[in-house]
Amino acid sequence: MKKDIRSLYYEELEKEIRDMGEKPFRAKQIYEWLHVRLEDHFDEMTNLSKKFREQLAEEYEIFPVQMLERQVSKLDGTNKFLFRLYDDNVVESVLMKYKHGNSVCISSQAGCRMGCAFCASTIGGLQRNLTASEMLGQVYQIQKITGERVSNVVVMGTGEPLDNYDNFLRFIRLLTDERGLNISQRSMTVSTCGIVPGIRKLAQEKLQITLALSLHGSTQEKRRRLMPVANKYDFSEVLSACDEYFEKTGRRVTFEYSLVHGVNDTEEDIRELTAILKPRNCHLNLIPVNPVRERDFVRPSRENALNFKNKLEKSGINVTIRREMGSDIDGACGQLRRRYAEGGEALPPAKDSI
Ligand code: SAH
């Protein structure tokens, strides 16, 4: 297979171009085409000679993601995209429009092997990891298709980013590179189900991105019921990895908590959550669970969710309920992709599950 040129760091590209016998400033031009002008074809890189463009096309490939479907919410302008990858795998991404700017939610894997009980993305298992260029491609295509500047990126779509650590890190570094789209690290959030070694490693990278930890239960037992990953990493280890992330980066950790009626929204849960979060400098984001056809979890009423939030607030927790965006278009994360898979266009067989 040809080399994936858009996954290369600037310095790596420079070395490759030098090895081809070209001047280093050519690397600067190519990098700008790939990461600023968001060009997907060597042919269009008009400040390079035709011969050099042909040479590039022989050795490298750009692997752009290709839009299959776009849904636009009439309620709030949220856009949902289904993208095809070079091997016919599909992933979904979302553009959300807020007052403070445009936020894009990207997928980090095609499918997922984490098996969380309420999540649609994991139902068909993991197909494969996404490359850095395929993660970048989602942001780049959305910016090109909509013509709108993307200011925030959240890695909260399908997949577990820390289960695809190296590609994910490369993606972050490329997207926040000042020679590229130059998105600020503080405008980026990565969400993890709690892969402890990944969190600890990320804490060492000297990045300023926000860590979001999917909590969903406030004891080892309760997390285990919803998240198989809790069998692998004990709750106390997960919390101490989050503490380390805060100590090393100074970035306040966000805890995500999908509220499932009758499962994790009781008075006891409020007490346990308070005990865990009160001593920490953190933020809690409540997500009333999105019903997924294949699962029978029930979303609490608006009133119950508000009650849950208010009680936590009273006990001194910094808490919000996540605003629901695009509720008139394919609901929960991963549902658009699943609908596509069920439409007869079979996905390749899944790899192992956790
Ligand atoms: N693998 C990452 C990213 C997953 S999606 C992680 O686990 O954090 C981002 C968030 O949405 C996670 O907190 C996930 O648990 C949650 N989520 C997934 N399906 C959901 C659903 N049907 N309803 C509410 N939240 C859901």
C-alpha cells in the first residue's frame, strides 16, 4: 500500500521530501496543501511541478474520507455526517453550532470493542482503528462541506480513542499544529471509558486538551454493570489516573454520567457521586441516556434529571445536563452508522471484543 502522507508530522514529511531529492521548502508547500488548504488531490497542488506531483502520487496516498450522507437538524442546525473510508468502512461525525463556535465530534475507530451496555457504537464490535489522517479527514471535510470554521473538536464519536493511542495522539498533534489548522489544544476534548495506562500516558504528553472520563456509576460494582472495561481497571485506579491527569496538566477533568432510569439515578447514587466528586476539582456532565433500539434502557424524565442535578449542585458539585442537539436527526451516537450497516451494505466482520 502507498504511504499515508496526511498522517506524517511536518518533520517526517520534510525528511521524506529530502529523500526524494527535493528542497525542504517543498515539504512546507505540500503540508500547507494538506493541512491548511485541505486539498485531497496531488493534481491540484499547482505550485508543484507536474512531474513532482506525479512522483508524489506514485509513492503516497491522501485517503480522504468521502461523504455518504448528511442530515441537518431543523431545530438547531446540527449536522450529522456519514463518511466512507477507503476500505468501505463507514464512520459518523457531528457538527454542532454553539454561540461560542462550531464544535465537531469525530469517531476514532470503526466500531468499538468496549461493550458499554447502553451504547449503539459497540453493537457490531470493532472493525478497525482509524488512522490519524482519517480522524483529521472528518474535521477537514466538515469544514470544506459547510464552509464554516471548526473551533472545537471532541473525540466522543464511535470508538475508544485510548484503544487507538498512537493514531489518536498523532491526530491531536497534527490538528493543533500551528502550521496546520491550528486548533487550540484547550478547545479539544477526548472522552475515554477509562483505559488507565492510556490516561497516565496522556498525562505525560504535555498537552492542554480536556480529559472526559465516562463514569456512569460511582462504585466499582455499579460501573461493572454498565461497562465491561471496569473488570479490567479497578475504580480506584481510574480515579487516581484522572487525578494524575489533573496534577500533570492543570486541566480540570470532566466526568460524564449517562443517566439511566432506575439503574444509576437513585438517591444512593447522588450520595456516592458526591463523595467521589466533592474532593476533586472537576466538572460533571449528565447525559440522559439516548434510547438505543437494540437496548432497553430508559431515559429519566426531564424532571427527574433536573432533580438529580439540583441535589448534586446543592451538595457543591459543579454539574450540567448536556444539552440535547439535533434530536430530530438519527438520535444516539452510532445509530446512523448502524442503520447503514443494516441497510444491506454489510460491514466487514468484527475483530475481537474486550
Ligand atoms: N469511548 C469513549 C467515547 C464514547 S462516546 C468513551 O467511552 O468515553 C461519548 C459518551 O457518550 C460516553 O460517555 C459514552 O458512554 C456516552 N454514550 C454512549 N452511548 C450513549 C447513549 N445511548 N446515551 C447516553 N450516552 C451515551
